[in-house]
Amino acid sequence: MHSLTRLSGRVGNNLVGAGLALETLCNLLTAHRSKYNLEERDIDGLNQAVLTISAYVMSAGYDLCEAAEAEQEASHV
């Protein structure tokens, strides 16, 4: 089980990092919307998609990290 805990922690951290990166992309799309040849609704749709994916990925990462920490604490008792 110890290797599962380590793997969960590592994957959780990677998921959180990916979520943060997606959130940054969303912020960049919003800040630089005039550089793209897309209509306003297309940019809004892209922002919403990236933001939704980032929220899901970060949430999954945090949940996985918390589960790994709880498992590790339980194994030390």
C-alpha cells in the first residue's frame, strides 16, 4: 500500500499542477483576446472550457493528495 500512497501523492500533485496551468491559459485568453481572430462568444466558450477542465483537474488532484495523506497517516497509527 505504501507505493500506492506515493503514487497517489505524485499523481495528485501533477493533476494540481495541470489544473493551475489550465487556469493560467484561461487567464491569458482573457487578457489577450484582441490578438485572436475569434468572435467574442468563441473566446468566452474557450475560457469556460479551460476553466471547467482546470477546476476538475485541480479538484481531482487535491482529492487524491488528501486521500494519499490520510492513507499514509492511517498506516502510521
